[in-house]
Amino acid sequence: MQAAGQHKKVKPAKAGVGGGEKRHSQLRNRKQRRELARKIEAKDISLEVKHPDAAGIDIGNEAHYVAVPPARDTDPVRRFGCVTAELKAMAGWLKQCGIRTVAMQSTGVYWIPVYDVLEEAGLEVFLVNARETKNLPGKKTDVQESQWLMQLHTYGLLRNSFRPGQEIRRMRNYWRQRNDWVQSAGRHMQRMQKTLTQMNVQLANVISDLSGVTGQAIIKAILAGERDGWKLAALRDGRIRASEEEIARSLEGNWQEDLLFVLKQEQEGYEFCQQQIAACDQRLEEYLKQRADRSEGAAAPDETRKHRRKKKRGNAPQFELREGLFRMTGVDLTRIDGIDVMTAMMVVSEAGWDMSKWQTERHFVSWLRLCPDNRISGDRVIGKGRLRTNNRLAGALKMAASSLRQSDTYLGAQFRRLRTRLGSPVGIKAMAAKLARLIYRMLRYGMEYVDRGAAFYEQQHQQRQIDSLKRKAEALGFKVIAA
């Protein structure tokens, strides 16, 4: 730095270059920026330490890198393998270093064994989103990644992701496995329909569901060697609208040996999936019976006409799932219009029944990513976007919201107005958020949902419009008088 009272000589600028004043100004600006940077570094700008006993783990497929504060061990970064013995050694070393809380990224499914071992050892585990930790300065390595996670977690700059308890995780595994088998059965059925179409057997044009009683009876007879269309049509169920003549005409096809082989394998795959689904149902029923009863003092599920009218899904469990969920949660979520027993099961298996994990219903809607993506600056909305999500529960609530399109209920009337005003995609998302708030209130506070009907909603909407017109008229010096 130049001493006080001294003057720096500046050479005269050459002709045609730009002048000495301009160069002197650029040098002065760079000098000022360097001086400002030194002053900022000299100031004591420190963050508040939230987790002094923190560690960071970089999760990998073959190895995990663990970083602790340098003062805790002479070798603050260590590499551990993925086998159970190595994970237990990792937990022992962390407890030896006085670590109480650990931060790690949710990398694939590799983090699950680490999470379980550390949780069993009594350590508090923060499962963080990788998007919030990706801005690592400099060249990224596994060692630096673990140290970066430790530093961010020490100052409380990482948010913990929601993970349900072990009781809910077990039920979720059963339910997700069941859904996977349902999807596999659907794929087998689609390939069966494709094979029949290749043989010009137009059975799908006269029967809406090949997995039904009539469809399965005809397919099994075809695989047994029957080719007479009239004999196959005689297997129709009495509830089928198509006549025997229509079914017989659709069964006149080109019976190819290779395609019949494919049809047989797809049918066997479909039957195997049904057996696995039944096994999952049995395990779920046993698991729900073993859970604690929280329904004491709550109103029992009512078998009203509305519930009896609800169409039962073809893939619904073959046991009283509704009663099991009521016994586990203490509330009947199927009272909410649009929420059937399958959606209620999705709610409990993905989020659990303890809504105290979320401070308010708005936090719950935000976790589902069903809230608006408003970019706010200066208390003004300067832009809007779309929050993409792969949350299974959010998808189920959107499907439930779509089912209210023809519903003659309060929520049905509200959804139709939202869809008209906001458009179908945004209206479905807004209605799904409404369903999420109702679910939160029922599970958190034990509230019961009572439908007041579409007429009550229309009456409310009309009254709001009248009140709005009165306020606008008073602002203009007029008065609205009812006819």
C-alpha cells in the first residue's frame, strides 16, 4: 500500500492509446476492489454454530468417506467400506470422536444401510437433498464432499428430509411391493391384448376388461385348445352387454402357434402376479392387526349409501383394509369425497399418521410440492413456475382430485369452479392441495369431515359475489338493492 504523503508518478499516455487518466482510473478501481476484499476478510463475520458435534458422509456404492472436525482425530477423514462390519466400525469411530449428528446425501438407495446402522447406534442422522449441497467450490472429490457436508451441517445450513418411522416403513415396503405387482399384472394384460390383436381376435372390442370373469374364461379355454367361437362365446357372464353372436364373431382369428405360445406365457405371468398380490394382501392384513389400536373414542366408520356407491377398484385388497386403517389412525379418511381406501392407504404408508412432523398444513402441502412456485421480490410476485415432483402421495391426491369432476358434493362443485377459473392442470393441483389440507386436519386434530353438498357451495359462492358487488358499489357511491 502506498505510504501517506507520497505520490506515485504516472507516465504520460501515448498518443492514440486512450489517455493516462483512463488507465489510472482502472488501476485505482482494481486497487480499491482488492482493498475492499481485504477489509471484508479482516472483519469477524462468523456464522452461528448449530451443530458443534457434526460429521459429514459422502455416500458411494463401494465406499463411504466420513469427515469429522480436525480437532476430534488426527485423521479427520476416513474411508469405510459398505459391508455391515465396516458400517458398524464407522458408527463406533463417530461415537469415539464425540459426534452426535451426521449429515449425508440421499444417493440412490446406498444411504439406507448407513442410515439404519447410525440410527441404531443412537446418532441423529440428517438426510439432505443433493441439490442443496452441489455448489462445492473448486474441484470436487469424495474427501472434499464429506468435509463440505460437515461444514454446512455444523452451521445449520442443511434441511433434514422427512423419513417415516420403522413401523411406517415396513408397511410402506409391503404396499409398494404390492403396487409393483399390480403394475406388472397390467403389463402382462396389455401384452395379452396385443397378442390377440395380432391374431385378429378382436375380443377387446366387445369386452372392456380381459381380466374379468368372461375374459379370463375365454382366454383359458383358448389356451386349452378350444377354437369354436360359439363355444367360447357361451362362456360369457350374464352382466356382459355384448351378445353371444357379437363375441363369437370377434373370436374368428388366425390361430398362430408362436402367438399362442406368447399368449400362454403372458397368462401364466398374469396369474403369478395375482398370486403375489394375494400374498402381499395377507402380509398387510397380518401387519395391520398387530398395530396398536388408536380408534378408541373415535366415531366408527359409517356404512352410508355414499360409501356403498363408491366403485370398488379391481385391484383393491381382498380384506377389510378400511377397518384396519381406521384402527391404526383413529380417523376414517374415506369420508373425504374422492379419497377411497386405496388413496387412504397411500397416505398412511407414505406420510404416516403423525402429522406433527410438519408444523402446519402449509408445510405438509409444501412437502408434497403441491404449493404454488411463486418468485417473490419486494413483497411482489415477479414470476410463477411449476414444481415438478415424483412424490407418490402427490400423484395419488391428484388422481383423487380428478375423480371429483362429476361428483355432486361440496368438493366436486369447488373443483369444477377451480378448473374453470385456473384451467385443468392447475385446478387439479389446487384441488389436490385442498385434499391434503383436509387429510392433515383429520390426522393431526382428529377432525371429522362432513359433506354439505354442491348446493351449499353454490349458495356460498353466490353470497360472496353479492358481497363483492356491494363493496364495489359503495366505493363508487352506489347502493345495491336486492330485487
